[in-house]
Amino acid sequence: EAVRSEADTLAMSRRARAALEQIRQFPVPVIAALNGHALGGGAELAMACDMRIATAQTELGFLQAQLNVTTAWGGGIDLLAALGSARALQILLEARRIPAAEALRLGLMQKVCSGDETLGDCTNSFIAPLLSRPVQVLRACKALTLDYRRMLHERLTGQEERGFSTTWVHADHWSAAERALAPRS
């Protein structure tokens, strides 16, 4: 049965947000290695990680606005932190797929694998300098960035939740969802 009330929508959002918070709060850096598209909730999951690497074919997309909803799990806040308000707003409203090379230029990816490089080799070369640091350095650096992210999330989560709940229960969302799920002829 579809989640239709604001209370049920908020509960659904909070369950997923709690899962992504576990990633954000992990005591050492978490790196997303993307070997495919990260769209909608997948983009929020990727942004919950501290850094992202990807194959050249990967696309990152905050497509929520295509369904007339907003981010729900902290991804909008993470995008804002990564890009600033104007660029984050543009990406959220455009709701388009961002190719890996563009995501790298924007700062949403930290590395994109070269054409002949496997994701495994790309990941290994990316994490090698990090793994050369003592664990206390990894934890201390992560703690600083975690405190910054926590501050933003504490301040902005209520706004993101209200925006998602309001847009999710609106008739415009359900019309867009019906169109998206309609059989193609």
C-alpha cells in the first residue's frame, strides 16, 4: 500500500535517513566506489559517503524533482555542503543525470577511472595514500568533517523533512508517479 499521509511519509523518510546517518557517522572515511548510476536515493546514498570514485560511465542524478518531490535522506544537505547553495539548487531543480566527468569537475566525485582502468584498480590507487596514514590521523580528520556535517544536518534536517513530506503527499507527486509507472506503448 502506498504511503500517503504526512506522518507515514515522515516515518518512511526517517528510517532511510537513519541508515544513511550510520554511513555519515562512521569513524573513518567512507568511500563510495560507483560502478553504475546513482540516481535519486542512490545519489543520496553516494553523497552520504565522504568521498566518491566512479567509472567513466557512471552518472549521478538527483532526479527527485522529476517525480515532484525533494530529497528525503539528507542528500540535499550533503549536496549543499559540497557545492554551495546556488549550484546545489540548480542540480536539485534540473533533476538530470550528471556524467562522471562533470561530477568530477563539480567536486561531487573525487576520482573517475580512466578508460582502461578497472574500478578495483582505480579504488586501490585512490585509497593507497589514505591507507598510508595512521588510523588516529584518519579518525581525527574524519571527526572534523563529521562535526561540520553533523552541524549542517542538525540545522537543516527539519527543513528537508518538511519539504519532502509536503511534496510527497501532494497530488502533483502522485500524478508524476503514475506517469512514470505507466506502461509505455
